[in-house]
Amino acid sequence: MKLIGLKEAKTNLSAFVEESQHQRILITRRGRPAALVIGVEGKDLEEMLLAGDAEFWGMIQERRRRGARLSSDEVRRSFGIGAPAARDAPRRPRHPPAGRRMPGGRATGNNPAP
């Protein structure tokens, strides 16, 4: 963590914002902590706004304490979304792609096994 005075922070704010992406910067006023600069470049705005919201985290803790959990089907129903169609489900190939070996060392593709 780097410590800088308020006057220096005012003069070189852009440089310190850039530096804060790599290490925290504590700004002091008359030798006492006044602010902490933490780089958040690349983070989601909503995530950053909620990260420091005590009311939001209190709500999360309360829900966890009560054990309020919803299944994925319950969430879909609450938004009026039906269950995923079978055709939307990921499919597994029936056979490995040509040239790949199957368990036991047998080759697949156009070449017959010895």
C-alpha cells in the first residue's frame, strides 16, 4: 500500500488512479488517513455499487440465515419462463470425431481396426 498526502493526490490524481489498479493508495490529511483509492477498472458498475451497500448485504445475510433457496424451476416460474426445451439442451455426440481413439485404444473413422 502506498501512502500519499492530500496535496500530492490533488496534483497527480490521474497517475494515482492508474497506479491504484495495481496497489491500494492511502491518502492522508495532516498525517492521518483520509481516503483509500482502490482500482476497480474492468469491474461491473452494479457490482461496485452493491459492494459497499450495507443494506444490500444485510438483506443477503438475512436470506441466508432463513435458508431461503429457490430451485432453477422456481426462478423460471417467477419470471414466467418455461422449462428449457429438450431441443435446447446440450447434445453429446453419439460417436467420437473421426481419427480419435475410443477407450481401449480402438481407432474411429474410415480406417478399420486391425
